[in-house]
Amino acid sequence: MSLEDLNDEIEQAYANADDELAVSLDRETKNELALLETALEPEETDELVRRAIHMLFQTSVETGTLDFHLRSGFDVTYDEYLSGMTFDEMTGADQYPSMDDERRYQF
């Protein structure tokens, strides 16, 4: 897969995400959500979910987990996604023809 494939899938996922998501919670998650809601006292429970998504995203970027999954699935990194071009495109490495190792040192 490529950077274009990643962009297409992100756009599709964004379009599929409604303003409201119905999420089923298990007992442990409900307990943790109730504790967070009680301690942090947000205006709405939705605010905690938004914060959780931001924290998961930030942690995934900082630990390299996001890059690992992007490289595995799309052969790009988050930086390449942000810049809109691959590392080879940025450095110009894709402009040169591949070297033929068998004839490389023949005169």
C-alpha cells in the first residue's frame, strides 16, 4: 500500500464517523469512566472520550506505535503522511535508476 492508499482510507473513515458514535462498554470500562467522570467533573461524558482519543493518539505517536502500524500497513510513517510525500520523494532517492550490481564495476 502507499501514501495515496492511506489518504483514501483516512478520508473514508472520516466520512464514516458520525458526529455521535454508539459505543458499548464492558464493566471495567464503565467503572473507569464513572471514576474519571466523578473525579474530573467534565461538563459532558463526551469530553472524557474526546480527551481519551487525544491521549491515545499522542501516546501512539510518541512511542512509535503509530509509525509501526503505518509502516506495516501502508509503508509510510506519520511524518511522511503529514508532509504528503515519502522519504524517498523528499530526498530525491526515487529519481535515480536502480543500480545493476553485476555490471556496476565493469568498465
